[in-house]
Amino acid sequence: MKTGLLILILLIISITIPVMSFAEQPGKIKDGSHKGTVEWVSRCYMIGSTITVRVIDYDMNSNPEEIEQFDVKIWSDFDVNSDFKNRVIDYTVTETGTNTGIFDSVVFFTTTDGSPGKRIRAVENSIQFAKYVDHTLPNADKTDVIATFTMLGLSVLERNDDGHMSKIVYDPCALKLSEKNEERFNELGIFYPAPLKQIESGLHVDEIRCKESLTLMTKHDGSPACVTQSTAVQLSDRGWSWVLELVEWENESQKES
């Protein structure tokens, strides 16, 4: 009886161990190879932003003990239709760690017509391309994998009739870019729309900003509201939640790092 039970246990272990040891990785196909993917990674697809191009291909992780690299091709439809016709730049993507199979590179963009070097020239509504050639798939010499995104303009900037900028409508992406020119930025008034309007524009709850002297809270259903400090204390007693605002969160993160 004991012998039979031991054999049964060993049989179960022999079946389950391979399943646990060789977990399926994303993009895996029938013969064990992986189909590579390429994507653009950014919170802000806006002019002036730096944006990461990412390739995920576990087959390119040929040495699990080393951080590996290879090139991808980057271009803009604005470049290929301008004086820099057919301009395609090789960017080197670097593995994010040993044995990850994930490769990143930061891509820099410019709007100037001068010699851009390795920067990609882009304007509002231009399309940016990233191409990775996957040559590790079976029964094929190579497969082109392409990802695109459309560059956004600083649409949050409001202007007077005479064309001069009057104020900035709050958006975390535009705000961060404007702060690079601090002297000019301080001359501008920042307009904070109502919390629900900020949510509708695509902001996350922790990115919402309230007008000066108001505090951000969320109701029982998760919807945001800006209230006075005295009201916030009362609402907290009724079950409303405090929200750590974006600037406070960034300051705390910097202290911890």
C-alpha cells in the first residue's frame, strides 16, 4: 500500500514539475519561439517629450547572464516628406536587466529644421514609426514588426485673439514641459478646470490639481472633488478619502530616493 502511494506521488510530481518550471511567456508560439513586439511607451505623447521605444522578444535574450543590445529603426513621416527625405535613424535598444528579454531606448524629438543629428524631427499630428526586424521566428528569414504613434501638440495652451498666450489649462504633460522655461512659466496664469473635466480629459485621479487653498478628495463612488480644508475634515468623518496630489507625490518620491 505504501509503495503504491509513493509511486503515485512521484508520478504526480513528475507531471507537474515541467509545467511549473517552464511557464508560458508572452508571445510564445508552437515551436517554443517567441514573436517579438515593439511599442512606444510614454505618459505624454507631446512635442518636447522624450519617449521610450520598447522591444519585447525573449529569443533575443541569447545569454541570460549578460545585458544585450541591438538596433531598431526610427523615423517620422514629417522627416521623409521634407528636406531630410528617407531619413531613418538606428537607435540601440538595451536589455532592461539580465535575462529579461525586454529592450528599451529613449528617443529624442525636435521641431527644428537645422541639423537634427540623431533626434527625430516631428510636428503636431506627424506619425512616428519604430521598426524591429524579428529574425528569430521559424520558417521565415525575417518579420518586420512596426509600432506608430501620432505626436500631439500643446493643445492645452490657450491664446488671446492677438495670438499671444494668456494662460495654461492644467495638464501634467504640458505643465512639466512649460516648467523647463521657469521664468516665462511664472508669468503665466494656470487655470485648473473642475475635477470631473480633468478626468474627462484623460487625467488619472492622482494627477488632478485643485485651485489654491482647496483639497482633493474622492467620494464613496471614487469621483473626485475639490473642497476647503474645513469641509475636508467633515467629509473625511463621513467616509470620503484624501488624495495625495501629483506634486506632493513627486516630492515624497524624491525624498525616498
